[in-house]
Amino acid sequence: MITGAIKNKIDKIWTDIWAGGITNPLTVIEQLTYLMFIRSLDEKELEAEEFENTSGETMPKIFPQSAAGQSMRWSRFKNSDPREIYDIVAQRVFPAIKKLKCGRLPDFNSQGELIEIEDGPDSNSGDNTAFARYMDDAMFLIPTPQVLQKIITGLDDLYEHDIAELDMQGDLYEYMLGKLATAGQNGQFRTPKHIREMMVELLRPTPDDVICDPACGTAGFLVSASEYVRRNYEDTMTAEQWEHFTGPMFTGFDTDRTMLRISAMNLMLHSISRPEIDYKDSVSKQNQISGKYTVCLANPPFKGTVDAESINDDLKAVTNTKKTELLFLALFLRMLEKGGRCACIVPDGVLFGSSKAHKAIRRELVENHQLRAVISMPSGVFKPYAGVSTAVLVFTKTGGGGTENVWFYDMKADGFSLDDKRSEIADNDIPDIIRRFHNLESEAGRERTEQSFFVSKTEIAETGYDLSINKYKKTEYVPVEYPPTSEIFAQLRELEAEIQKGLEELEGMV
């Protein structure tokens, strides 16, 4: 758990970077990501060396055994002079990690020139991390030796005294990602962790699932899914399932290479060293994936539109539109295998929009697949990023229908205030949502005046496939009874008399 003391240390590091002239939160995250990655390489090397000493078995090395190669290790340079640290990181370590291949860093010759690792028979074996694959256009932007030293000292203090396990590394990274407090373009913004965890709890992924987020951003949904699997199955997972967990289980796509680097690092901090993290416009003709995944979790971009010529024809056949929020729904259906399940966030407009495209995608979900739940969320859930009203759709791909009744839930509180401060409060509907969703047989008798209820497919079809909860929710008006007018006037006269008496007493005191 990230406590107040740890948050203060992180905030201090953040302030040091800002003072050095780097004010873009995404850039700050990226630069910290590089340094955390550099440290993690040395930690891995130290573990291998310890294993060698105890077992006598020779382990593969990450760092070259030369003087230049060993100087790149975090444990070797962290206590050096600031100028020396800066030169080592900027001129050796950073160029080296950009050329990392098969888990090995390249060496340098006597002139300080990088010696690239030659391709070998195992060069395409998949040993490269996703992080390393997207380092080509990365830039080291820490401005001065003094700022770099402060950051390294601060991070090292955190790791040495506060971060005792992998989960805390993930919490540390999550807290830093939380500082991305400005909405991106085209409706892109980070999904709060507790909302992601709710959606994961609704789907309950297993170690055998293949999970995809085709608009992954910082890989939050993939991380939350991995945490759920570890929390519930860690003690029973087989060697094959662990091998699946470290990479093939998780896939993410994005069109921002910075986000790809960050997401790959985020996953690496959660023991997922070989995820399928790719640069891909998910709704374009570039993406031909079909029937591959068992689980989709996503908060796709809302407001954007895409070039009609680039949209995959398969998606336009389902909903002929340029609106990304509709195209992604069609995409989930295509990418899921039959029986695959999805939980995704959509803006309220998707639920009641009257255009042909809006109605088409809603009809597709209701008639040709199994739409299981519509969870309406209050507009403050995404503050301070955005005030848009949203809902969570939960459905299963069947290709042959299956929707009989759709479960609606009116979420009124998520455990945090609905203003920009998002302070923690007692009111929280999320545990109730999870409990009721996994016990739907007990929901059949609920009235439309309650917080959750069922609506039949027939009724939904009759309304033009409107999925807005307000279309079906009934408001119970409780009549208010007032006393007779004569009693009200009598009370007013008594009150007036008391006031007059009080005034007379005050005048007598003068």
C-alpha cells in the first residue's frame, strides 16, 4: 500500500523533475520509466549472480563483463559524482537499452562507441521485452546532472526502504500514473483503478484466458486483470499457466508509442515480461484479428472519428459510422472468440443515440449476442479528467443470440466524491454491483423503482434498442401531506404574537 509518507517521497521526485524544466506529466512518467527499467536490469543481474554463487551454475548475463559494461549497472554508478552519473546514463546506459537484444545489453569499445549485438540463431526467439521494442525513438530528457542525481537518490530510497515486493512496485507506478490529470485528445483518459478492478471482478478472468485491450494506454486493464489472476489462482497455477501468464495471456494495442513504452514497463513491473504490446490502429484495415481472445477489457476513445477509408470493412458491416465508440463495440465482437466476454466503458450517447449506426450496434448486441448488463455510472467518475456520463456494458459473444433479460444497475456512488477532488467517502455501490451481478437469479423480483432490475429483450426491442436506464427506471413519488390551512394560519399568528411580545420586552429595557 502506498502510504502518505511514500506519496510525499514520490511527490518530491516529481517536484525535482518539474524544477528541472520538465513539466509535461507524460514526459515525466516516461523519463522515470527509463530509470526504473535501468534499475530493474541491475536487480535482475544481482539475483542471477546470487544464484550463481549458491548453485555454482553459470547464468546468462545482461550486462557486458567489460569495465564499460559493468559501469552501466545502477548499483555501481548510483553513488558517483553527479557529472559522472549523468555521463554514464546519457552516453552509455540509455543508448545501450535502446539496443537491448535477447535480454543482453551491448558493450562499448575503447573509443566509447557502442558495439551492437550480432543477430544469432535466437535473435527472434521472443526474449526481447516489449519495452525494448519501442525504444528506437525514445529520448533521454533529464536536463542536468543535479536533477538526475536527485531522481536516482529518491528512487533508490523508495526501493531500498519502502518497496518491499512486486505489488508495491505496481502501486508506485499506479500512483505516478495517477498524476496524468489532464484528458487527452479524442476522449482518451485514464480509467480509475477501482473502476477497472470492478470490471475485472465482473468478468473473473482465469489463468487460461487470453485477454486483450485494443486501446490499452498505460495498460491499466491488463494490469488489473493480472492482479486478479495472481490473487485468486497464484497457489494453484501450473508451469504452463505461468508461462502463459508472463506474456501470451496479455495483448494491448495503441497508436501512441510513448504509451506503448509505458504500458510495457507497467506490465513488466507486474511480472509480465513478454506481453503482446503493439503499435496498431485497432479499428483500421491494419487490424485483421478475429476470434482470438476470450476476454476484452477496454475504455476506448469516445469523441474521435476516423478516416472512413481506413476503417475495416468488417466493422462497417456491423455499424456504418466513423464514430470510434461505436466501431470499438463492433471490434470487440470480432476479436472475441465465440463464448468470449467483454466489459467496456461507453459514453451515455451510445445507449440512446438515435442514428442508424447507434441503433445497429445496440441491435447487434441484443439480438445476435448476449447482452448481460448495463451499469450506469455517475458523471463524476472520471473527474478531474472529464465530466462525461458513462456506462459499463457487459456482454458475451455468441453469434446466435442469447439475450433474454438485460440487467440494469444505477450506480450512484463509487467510493469517492464526484467533484474534482475525488476524495474518499463511505458511500460505494461497487461491492453491491459485483455481488448482485454474480447472483442474478435473485434479481428477478426487483421492481423498476429499485437500484437494479431486469428488462426483457422484447421491451428493449420495442423501444428501438434503447439501453438508457432512465428509459425503464420508474420514479416512486411519495405524497407529502400538509396540515389544513387554518392550522398553518393559527401557527403563524402564534409566532407573530411571540415576536411582538419579544419586541415589547426589548423596548422596556431601553
